[in-house]
Amino acid sequence: MTSSELWSRATAERYDAEEAELSSTAALGPTLAFLAEIAGDGRAELGVPPLRFLPPGQIAVPFDVSAEHLGFDTFDLVEQILVSHHFTRDGDAGHYRRGTSRHRYAWPAELDLMARIAGLELERRVADWHGAPFTQDSAKHISVWRKPV
């Protein structure tokens, strides 16, 4: 099977349509302005794994259950790996596309340690692009580390 067989014009158009909203000026403008404000030349946006929602003995947490999409993450707690699973409805024929992506997660404290070892200092950490405070309930964080002057 060739990439041309996998990546048809219809597939490309569907992909573009799904991504268009996230790439619009309305979506990117405020994000870029916030980045410019807090980041300068060093920043990272990172998720915080939702392990609080993981009942003892289970390894999966759903993050989207709708008519068009089923999404859940499975966790390897020893290796700190999560696999994100997606089943997306493809039209009205009842077909679904399946996709997965593998991620290594790290806690904010681990990232701060790696930054310190690299000679950087944490300048700021917030929960989102609006600058909300980062708390124990935050699902992600935007962190800025800088080299001390």
C-alpha cells in the first residue's frame, strides 16, 4: 500500500476541515498574544495526566464519549506511558476510524528538576493560556523556564 492510497484528496479535505477551526486566526490570535506575554524565548505547554480519575485496578480513563467520537487514555503507571485511543465516526454509514498515539508523561516537579539540571529556573507556571492559576486540579500547565542572568 502506498501513501497515495492512504492519503487521498477526500482524506486530505476531511483532515483540513477538522483542523481548520484550531488553526483559525480567532483561535490562534489570543494564544499567540499570551505566548508573547509570558514566554519570550522559552515555554512549554504540557498536560497533567488525569490519574485522579483512575480507579484502583483500572488502567483506562475516558476523555470524550459522544456520538461522533470515543476517546480514552490507557496508562502504564510504572513506565509513565499513556496511550491515547480515538474512535472517530466517519460519515453516516456507521464506520469509525481508529487512531492511537503514545506519550511519555512527566510531572511538573520532574520537569522542574530537569530544568534545574540544565541550568534553568522556573519563571512562571499557569494552568491555561488565559493565565489561570495552576492548582492540583489543573489538567495542563504552561511553564516558562529561563536561564538565570
